[in-house]
Amino acid sequence: MCHIPVFCWISAAVMEKMLSEAESGEIPKTLTQMYTHFLILQTNIKHQKDYEKNVTDKDMILKLGKVAFQQLVKGNVIFYEEDLRECGIDVTEASVYSGLCTQIFREEFGLYQGKVFCFVHLSIQEHLAALYVHLSCTNHNRNVFEPITKQSLLSKFKDRFQLSSSEHVSLSELHQKAVDEALQSKNGHLDLFLRFLLGLSVESHQILLQQIMTLKRSSSDSNEKTAEYIKKKIRTIDSPEKSICLFHCLNELGDDSLMQEIHNYLKTGKIRETKLSSSQWSALVYVLLTLELKMDVFHLTQFVGEHNTADAVLKMLLPVVKESRLVHLYDCGLTDEGCAAVSSALRSNPSNLRHLDLSLNTLEDSGVNLLSAALKDSNSKLEILRANYHPPSSHCTLNPAGRSIVKSAGRSIIKPVRRSIVKAAGRSIIKSAGRSIVKSAGRSIIKSAGRSMSSLLAAPSSSPPASLKSSPPATVLTSLPPALKSLSPLQCRVQPLSQLNSSSSVLFLS
């Protein structure tokens, strides 16, 4: 959230107000607390202005919340005057809350210019929607999912949400239905709404809400049931992203039991020796992603042990790998399954991975093909790829399968390169203008797609610049099966051509 400008603005506005007061109160510790403080701040700003008070804060917030919720479940971020009128909002009244709801204009088909409304940010819409759902339950004994279900979902799903209005509506039951709806969402559009909804039920938040409206009954007694239901869901779902969302929900509820267990494993160094359950893996992902010191470097060997293979760890910790800039996967027994996970990280948008070490892994052709395709993906921003290997024999040959894979991967890396300086068997080689020259043991041979080049150039007498020599070595696509073992003595280094006054990159093989 700290990377979102609107959240930074909200945080700055809240902190400025709190720190300027004699009794600042407790600093917000959760996302829900921060947004509720911002809502209170906006109502105070409205009071300072000379507006005729035709509607109370409570009524206006509930009306705006109703609009926010109805449009959220429809997937809408903009709405029209008729949408406001359906919720009992006068357009002039909505303009009073300019900090929450802003008016924009658009021209339709060049003939009609109508008023269109939206919240300042989607997160504000989600917070107001959650507040509306929470207050509808606690103050009006109403489950707002019921009419939404009848209107928008297929009839076979209706019974899941129907509650008798004459009965006491359980907040825990409402929370469980909200959790189910959020998990069923394919694009995660209810994830933040769910966090806000659960955060509003915490006892400390009830005191905060009293500043803008009266609460008729407490809701904190249902939180324990809600937390247990969420933990049950964490154990059954297989989506890392959904698990992270549910851990954020537990954090809003103040339940950190699963996280504390993982923290203890990490502190004692027993994480490699422990057979983790699915919920513990999810907790580990959440803990690693929410560390105060961002984990830019990921070492797979810290988690691989007797109970955890490299491929399994990569699959479970893939969200962490995607957020890391330097990933060490050396000598860990990586297979095609692991290559698929690495390829996914390279293709992610945005891709944070800049340095990847695959040294001392025996990769099959199919795994290398996955990596090759990922390297050519437009989202890949990889700068250094290591795959060092020291074979028992110095002889190397490149069979057609390996040649095809390397040629394909090489194009994706060397395409923007103006010049590549290559060393093989201790001799310098220059690859220029699409031609490769290899000089080894007095003989120069190049095989590409079954054809031999008709002419070979002599190796240059000058060595690469000293500044480039000093760069740390990296290796590419080596330590491979028979199809690729010919690459085993090769090493490569990808480095920006800053010394050559070029925005391209240079690939070094040595």
C-alpha cells in the first residue's frame, strides 16, 4: 500500500491531524483504522465549511456506503446521478463530501455531456462499502447480501445467503459469507473490502466509530469464530494469493497465532527440518512478504530439507520469489517443475527479478525450453543469469537439440547487443554482426542448425576492458543434460554498456 500515492496522501493527512493535536490518541496500526481516521477527518473538514446541514453525517455515510457497496459488487468504479438518487442521495449533498466522492464529466458519442461520479480511490469505495455492510448488520439487524443474491446470482445459489429478518443476524455468519464471496472472486475485487469488513468488528474500532455514529450492539464477540473459519479456509485453498489475503484478514482481527509459529521456526533455524502444513506454508509466505526489512535476496537452500524438495518449496514460495530481485537456486536439484515456477516469476508483471543463479543444477531440455521462453517474454527484466557447471571432461559438443534451445535463448538476450566478447578454452573470441568465431586448441569450429560457417575470423589481440573484467561472473544455460552439456564450460555475464556509451547490454561468455 505504501507504493500507492493515494494511500500515502491519506496516511499523511491522518498523521498530520493526529500529531498536531494535544492528545493525539493511538496511532493507527491497521489499514482499517487508517481509513476510518481519514473518514472522521473528512467529516470534520465538512463541518468547518459553511454548509447547510440538511442531512446528518451518519445518514450521508450510510448512503454513500450503500452506493459504494452496490457498485462494488457490480464491479463499477463510476456511477451516475440515477445511482445516487436510488440510494436517496441528492447530487448537491454528495458534493459536500468532496474528499470522498468527486464529480467528473464525460462526453458520450459527442452529443451528450452527463455527470459521472466516482470515489477518489477504489480503496475508499471499498472502505465505505464495508462500513455500510457492518452497520447494516449491527444497527439494523440486516444481511445486505440477501437482496444482492436474489437480484444478481443464479437461483441455485440463493439459499446460501437467505436469512430470516425476524431472527438475530449473526455477524460471524455474515463474515463467513463475505469470506466465501471474496474467495470465489476471480479478480480479487472483494479482497480489500473483506479486510475492511473484518477490521471494523474489532473492539478498539468500535470506540473509534462512536465519533461519527452510534453503535447499537458490540460485534467483537464474533471475531473468534470468524478467525477459526478463516484458518480453516487457509488449510484448504491452494492459491497463494488468496492465502495472503486471508492472513491480512487475520491481522485485521488481531490474530497472529499462525504467524508467530513461523517466526519461531525462522528464528531457531528449524524451518528446513520442519514438515510444514499448507497453512504454515501460507503463513511463511505472508511473514516473508511483510518483513520490515524487505527481502530482496531469496536463498532457496534456507528452506530445502528432508521434508521439502526444491521444486515444492519454489511452488509454495512463488509469491516471495516474484518479489525478490536476487534469487539463488544453486545446487538444489531443480527439475522441470521448478523451471516452470522460475519461468512464472520471470513472466510476472511487474517482474522484480534481476539476478538469477541456477548453478550446479542438472536441467532437462524441456526445463531449459521453459526458461528460454520466459527470457524472451516482454515482462522479463533479468540482467544476470548464472548457470555455472564444472564437468569432468573439458571436451564439449553441441547436439542439434541443445543448439536449437541455446540459439533461441541467445537471440532473446543478444538481440539488443551491439557487441559480444566471448572467451572459450582460455582464448578470446568476438561475435560481431551475427557471426561467431571460436578458437580452441588451435581449431575454430562453429555448428549452427547443422551447418558450418564458411569463414572464421581471428581472435582479437586486445582483451576486454578492465572495468568489464572486474564485473562478477555469471553463467547461462549450462550444467545441462546431454542435449546441452556442450555448454558446461561456458560462463556468461550480462552488463549494461555504460562504459561504451550505449543503452544496450553486453553478454560475456568465459
